[in-house]
Amino acid sequence: MLPKNRKIAFILTIISAIIGIMLTVQLRSNLHPIKAESRSVSELRTTLQKELEKHKSLLADISKYNQLFYQYETALDTDESVSVMKEELSRTRRLAGLVSVEGKGAVIRIVDAPPLPEQAAVDGDLMSGDNQTSYQIDDEDLRWVANSLFANGAKAVSLNGHRLISTTAIRSVGQSIQVDTKFVQPPYEFKALGEPDVLISGLKLEGIEENFQLANKKIVFEESDRLVVPAYSEQRTIRFMKPVKSKGDQ
Amino acid sequence: MWLPVLGLVFGIVIGFLLDWRVPQEYSSYLSIALLAGLDTIFGGIRSYLERTFNVRIFMSGFFFNTLFAAGLAFIGAFLGIDLYLAAIVAFGVRLFNNLAVIRRIILYKWISQKE
């Protein structure tokens, strides 16, 4: 019986030892878990794959930002051409009369003249009273003045605050005169930017004073160093015309 | 009688000396095996107290239970079912049952000795 009992004790001891080993191993691995070896190869592979993809996307980002940087750099260069275009645009607008302009120039007013007694006496038989009162300033007179101003180098002309541009029409509509679509009433006043002396002497040379005397009007010239000519105020629509494309143009 | 306790101490010392570490993912297998081992030990003590102890049953129970518990946990992980929970619950319940029986037997012995 004794040997059997010993055998049992021996077996129990061995099993206890095994359990002790298991206990400590479990304890140790719970206290200090091994992290580096806890990943399998496939896990590592997928992680590597992910990192590679990240790397790739980062590379793509780099190239994207490089491209952007390049674009900004070239934009810096082309900035000049943009400013040139802007300058050109503003110059064109000025030439087309779409902006108010100022400078030195002359003001030409056509005002009623008090009838001069001696002149009336001199021209008495030529111009009877009926004649004088019946003669009115018409659109042609104003057109003539405007043309004379432009011919003498006026860069911008306005009539009673209406800017005259290349397509402006001055015409009689009934009893009144229209500039484009706006009615103008006497006294008429031209404002012209240009060399004042040239403008005034040019008009005088054309006989503007004599012409308007017939209508019993007096011309008042006024030189100004700082004259403001307003912008063209009406809407301009482009109709009936298209730019002709030559072969070289895109 | 003190030999198994000595063996336990001896095993603990060896375990500390060996410095084995189980990777995190296998730690659950070891824990369940440990639970099975403890269950077997207490079952052995109980059967010893009940005087129905059999070395072969004890030994085979120890190894079979340990391996089967670990294998169950492995299969559970493989299938995506937490089968090791079943083992833990079963061994836990048995552990407490065994402990209760052992306590009762010892108490009876003590009371009968007193009287």
C-alpha cells in the first residue's frame, strides 16, 4: 500500500509542479505581455501594405503640391501680363468714353445775346425782326460745333452733360434736340477736353460766332485747367456686328 | 501529504526561472488550460476525501481536460464563436461545486472529531 501511496504522491507532485509552471507563465505573460511577437506574418503584411499605400498617397500629395507651387510661380510671372491687360482694358474704356475724364479744356456756351442796337441798325435790312426770331438753333448747328471740336483735337466732348461718343447722334425730334435718346434744352453748353487755345481759336476760325449770331445767340468761351467730362451713361448693346475671325486668331 | 504542495512551490520556482512568456493571443488558451488543471486538482482532492480517488482517472482527467479546454478555445477562435466561454463557465461551476463538497466534508470531519 505504501508504494502505491508514494506513487500517487509523486504523480500529484508532478502535476502540481506543472500547474505551478503554468501559473507563473500565465502570470508573467499577463504582467509583461509580448507585443512584438503578437503579430502574425499576414498581419504584418497587411500593415506593410497599408503603410506602402500611405507612402504612395503622400508621394502623390507631394507631386500635387509641387505642381501647385509651380502654377503659383508661373502665375507670378503672368501677373504682369494680367496687369497689362487690365491697363489695356482701362485705356480702351477711356477711349470709348465709358469713364469720366478730367483735364484741361474749354467750355463753350451758347447763350441768348441781348440784341445790339448798332448791329441791328447795320443789318437792319438784311435781318428783319421776323427773321431773327424765327431762326432757331437746330441739330445741324450743334453737330457742326461738336465736329469742329473733335477736328481741333478735343479728346472728350459733352453736350449739356451728355457725353458724345463715336456713335452719338444729335438730331431734331420735333421742336427739341436729342443727344442719343436724351433731350437737351438751351442754353447749350459744350465741354471739351483738349488744348483750350487750339479749340477756341479753331472754332473762331470756322466762324462759329457769326453763325450763331444769326440766331441771336452769343458764344461764351471759357478756358479751364480742370474740366470734368462725365462718362457715357446709356447702355450700349452690341448688335449687327461680329468680330471677323482671321485664321491666325483662336 | 505535503509533497504536492512542495511540488507546487517547485513548479512556481521553475516557472520563474524559465522565464517563459506566452504571446498575448495564446494567453487565453493557457488560462483555460490552467483553469482545467485547477478543476482537476480540486476534483482529485474531493475524490481523495471521498475515498474514491483513482490515479488513472485523475491523471487522464488532468491531461484530457487541459488539452480539451485549450482545443475548444482554439476551435472557438477558428470558428469565430467564443467557445472558451463555455469551458470557463463549466470549469468554474465544477470548481465551486468541488470546493463546496470539500468544505462540507472537512466541516463534517471537524464536527465529528469535536464530538
